[in-house]
Amino acid sequence: MGHIMREDKKLKNPKNNTVNQSDTPLAFSWDALPDLAKNYSPSQSELDQSSAVRAEAESYRTRVLAEVDKEAKEYIDLAKSTIDKECLSFRTQAAQETQRILGQVELMKTAVQEDLETQKIYTDAARIKVSSDELLSKLRAMQSDPDYPDGSEEDGEPSGTEVNKDQLAFTLEQTALTENGVTDDVLSEEYGPELEVPASDNLELDTAVVEPKEGQNGKKNSRKASTAK
């Protein structure tokens, strides 16, 4: 009886309807049990179906990620292999081009050195020829001078000055001819017999060889001989 009175007070006072559900009598939950039992089977079926869909989605997601990772790795490996081949090809071409350029540089260097050596040989030969010609011209001028001593003294013996000058002239001419022959030998050894020296660079002396004079020491004195005649 008291219980019914308390329920009536709660219904009459709406503010008391916000009471904790724990204070609600168990009689109300028993009334909802039939409906709950009726809705349990469809809910469980939907839950099972949702779980199956979720599991399938997770499996599909895992499979897609694995395929994406595999394809990405294959693409990366292919790109890396292609890049390595291209780099190797470029390095090979660069090395070949470098070797070709170095070979051309060495050939040019050798050609320049040979040209410089040839010019040096021509220059030295021309300098020797000019020096020899100048010395021979000076000696001939001295010998053709009327004041040039005849090389004899009171006792008829040739002086040492004339003998020395004659010997010097003979030695200079022999030296010039020898150096001219050495130059030709150097050119032949360096560049082979096929090297033809231009006519303007002919190194032969075109001057006459002065005959040695004969005196008391076996040298021929051309001035005395002409005077005696």
C-alpha cells in the first residue's frame, strides 16, 4: 500500500521524474523484456554481418597496401637500375672522350716538340754557317791586304803568326764542313731519309777552301811561291 502511494506522488510531481534509474523498481524492466528478446535476433544478425563486412574490408585494405608496396618497390628498383645503366653509359662515354682528347693533346705536344727541335737544328746550322762565313771572309780580307806580312823573316823561315792563321783558316773550314755533316746526320736519324731540306736551307759552304801554305814545317806558302814565279 505504501509502495503505491509513493508511485502516485512521483507521477503527480514531474520534478521527481528525474530520479536515478537505480531507484526505479525492477517491475518496469521486466515489462520490456519481451520486446528486447524480440529485437535481439535481428540486432545480432546485423552485428555479425557488420563484423563480416569489416573483416572483409580490413582484408582488402591489407591486400591493397601489400600490392601497392610491392609495385612501388618494383618501380623504384626499375628506376634505380635504369639510372645506374645510364650513369654507367655516361661515365664510359666521358672516359672515352677524355682518352681521345688526351691522345690528341699528346699528338699535338709531340708535333710541337718535333717542330721546335727542327727549328732549333735549322737555327743552329744557320748560325754556324754565318759564323764560319764571317770568319773566313775576315781571314781572306786579311790575307789579301797588301800590308799583310808575307810570313818570312831574314833567315827565310815563316813566322809563327802566318802559320797559326793558316792553320786557323783550315781548322775553321774543316769544322764548318764537319758540323754541316753532323747536322745532316742528325736530320736523317731524327726524321728519316725521306726528309728533304729545302734548297734555301742548304747548309753547304759555297766558299773555296784555302790551301795550306808550305814552309819549313812542310806547309806550302802560296804567297812566296807566287812571288818567286
